[in-house]
Amino acid sequence: LQTSSEKQQVLLCHLGTQTEPVSHIHQGVQLSLKEHVEKNSPALGRNAQYEKASVLTSLPPYLIVQFARFGFKGANDWAGTSASKVKLTRKCAFSNTFDIFDCTGGDLKKRLSAGRLKKKEQEDEELERQRKALKTSSSSSAPAEDADMKPVEDVEMTPAGTEEWDTGYYELVSIISHKGRTADGGHYVGWVRHSKAKTVKDDEKWLLFDDEDVEFVNWKDMVGLSTDLQGGKADTQIAYINIYKKVTVTVDAGQKLGGKEEDGEKADGEKAEASGSAAGAAPSA
């Protein structure tokens, strides 16, 4: 067993084969992290097949995933075809989020577990806050303040006295897609997320940059019937590169996982100890 480290700028998403196709981006990325290499084996005295497995030990602020849409097809004398580049149009599903947790290892996976738990705690607290605000507004004649119900906007700056914890979650913010049946032709366009959905009933707003033409597009229309960036149709735009932005959770500097629970247990222990001491010091009749 040998280990080494290397910098990876882009994650590939393999699309599999005709007999074993890849149907989801997570499956394709995980497949790209495992490969077979041939090298000399000192023990066998000849070349042998080795399996190379990779894991991520750090996370970039932006994650780039490239779909292996273009390949090479060899010549076929029987069919009378020459060697050529080909485009794979098979569908590979993806959503507007990406979870990289299963592709990580070592200490990073432990840190992500802590960040994910803290994110879940904060989400539960926010839901409870909104539930109480809704209950209060329904029992009061005064209208609820809009500020309490507005979604939290993206904040690029970290407040003083806090730090950011990684969660392993990413949000899709940009796409480069290609339309055409061959690798040597076709047309590229760019997609950029303009705004998040404010409620579960709303949809994300995206901007489509097609040369000098720019227009707003809803996310559901980007993965719909007429246009499906996930693939499956040769004559429509198909995603070639996805760009994701890292999702972090803000915590107090120096805070440890389970700090609230540990503080609660410590306080209960101190109360019990104080109660026991008082009982032992009580005068006898």
C-alpha cells in the first residue's frame, strides 16, 4: 500500500459505458476517484494491475465538476468508419446542490461531520424561531414584521469572533453547457444563478448568457422537457462544466461540537454536587 498527495483542480464525472451507464453525478465523480494503473511489481517481477483510490483532504471555496462528454471512437473497418471524436449525450442527473462528504477521508470527514451537525442544529433553531413567530402573529392583531420572515441572504464577510466550519455541502452557482452532436462543432452558453428561492414554493432565478443575448430562466425550466441540461437529447444544451460554491456554517470562535450539551451536563453535575454537600452538612436533631 502506497500513499501520495496531489493537487486536483477539477473533478471529473465519468458517464460509464453503454452496458454500465452512470445515471447520477455523484456516481460519476466517485467512479473518477478510482482507477486502475499498470506498474512494475517488485514482488512479482513483472507489470501488474494496481487500483488507485483517491479521497479529498481539503475543500476549495469553489468546486468544478467536468462531465466527460467528449471521447474518441476508433476506426471500424467492417463498418467503413474512420476514427473520430464523439460526444456522449446520455443523461446524467444532478441537482442545484452537491454533497462531497462521501468523497472525503481522514480528518476532513470528521470536521465535516461536526459542521453538518452544527448546521442541522442552527436550522432546527431557525425553524423553531419561525414557528414561535408565526404562533405569536396568529394570536395577535398586529401584523408580523417582514424582517422575521425574510430568508437569510449570502454574507461574504465573517463577523468578528466567529469562524467558518465546512459542511461538505455545495450550491450550484454556474454552468457551462454545449449544444451539438460533435466535439468539433456546436455552441457553448453560460448559466449563472441570479437569486435563490425565497420560499419552498418559489424557484431559483438564473441568467442565461448566449453571446450578446441575456435572459432570465427558472431552474425548473433548465432541467425540464424542452431544455434539460442533464442530457439525454442530442440537439439541446447539455451541461459540460458545473461550478459549485461551498456552504459553511458560522460558529463562535473556539466553540467545540456539543458545547451546549456539555455545558448543560456540567451545570447539572454541579447542582447535584452542591445539593449533596448541603445534605451532608445539615445539622442533626
